[in-house]
Amino acid sequence: MLRPAVSSSWLRNLYWENPMTVIHYIGLDVHKKTISYCIKTADGGIVREGKLQALRATLRSWAEGLGEPWWQ
């Protein structure tokens, strides 16, 4: 029987430490004047939260500033 080249705990640590494999979920609470946001990990840990003006340009610049690949 073949053994894996690396231990499974090492692979597990690699998965959690590599930012390209971590999925963040973003929740938006949209109101007339403000947009509140919360970015969380899959296990519920809060990464970042805050409030923005409810302007298209503000939301666009915030989304571009995330600096990570994302989709809608």
C-alpha cells in the first residue's frame, strides 16, 4: 500500500494558512444612506466589519480594495 508523501496534518495546516484557499463570506445591510458590511470565514470568525456611504462609487472602491479574487 502506498503512503502519502506528506502527512495529512501538514496538508490541513497548508489549507488553512493559504489565503487562496480560504473562502470569506460578505454580508451587506443596505440602507438609504449607509451600507454596513461584515466579512466572515466559513466557521463564523469575523475578518472585518464596517460601514460605508450608500454611494455606487464608494461601494465600488471598497470592493476593489479587497485585493482578493471574488465573485458575486
